[in-house]
Amino acid sequence: MTQYTTQAKRRARRGFSLLELPLVILIIGVLMGVAAVAFGPALLRGKTTATKASMTTLKRSITEFQGINNQYPTVLASLEPDFVDPLPVDGWDNPFYYAAPGTGGRPFDLISGGEDGAYGTADDINVWTMDEDSPS
């Protein structure tokens, strides 16, 4: 009976050794890194989708404004509160670039700076071409 109680006490006192603890922390860190890499693109797609949805709403509101006032708004703030409230921002919480008249014969430009927030870069999202950019 003393042998049984000695083994039970030894098991009860057992915990992580100083060698095992850093190993467990390293494994947790590696798993978190893998998860971050796996979910990164999904997060970017979500922000892009949210931006495109906001741009579609704004485009509809701008068109409605033009139908009522026979002119396009000079600034997006003109849409508040009658056409859209509050004024949406892109998926990265940046304001949209808006200009009327637009370039290339378009009635207006509505552009998101994308992930980097800078206009005129490769990650920009333009309301007129955003559906062309989507993979089929």
C-alpha cells in the first residue's frame, strides 16, 4: 500500500518541467502563426467585399441625388442625411475619393484607396471597374 500512495503522490506533484514549458509555448506560437497566415486573405476579402457594398450604396445614392436635383453632388457630404446616413467609409475606415465630373467621360469618380489607403495604386477599387476586378 505504501508503494501505491508513493506513486500517486509522485503523479500529483508532476507538472511541466523547465524544458517542456518553452516547448509548449513554441508550439502554441507556431499554431497561432499558421492561423494568422490562413485567415489573413479571408480578412482582406471581407474588407474588399464590404468596400464594394458601400460603393454600390453610394453609387445608387449619387444617382438618386442626380435624378432629383438634375446635377451630381459636388461633395459626398451633400448626400447626408437625405440620401445616406451616415456617409459610409471603405473597409479600412478611410473616406472614398469622389469627383464630379469624373474621368474618361464618366459622370463621377468614386474610388477607395484600398488596403494601403493611397489613391492611384494597384489596390484601388473603382466603382466603375470593381465588378471587372472580381475573379469569375
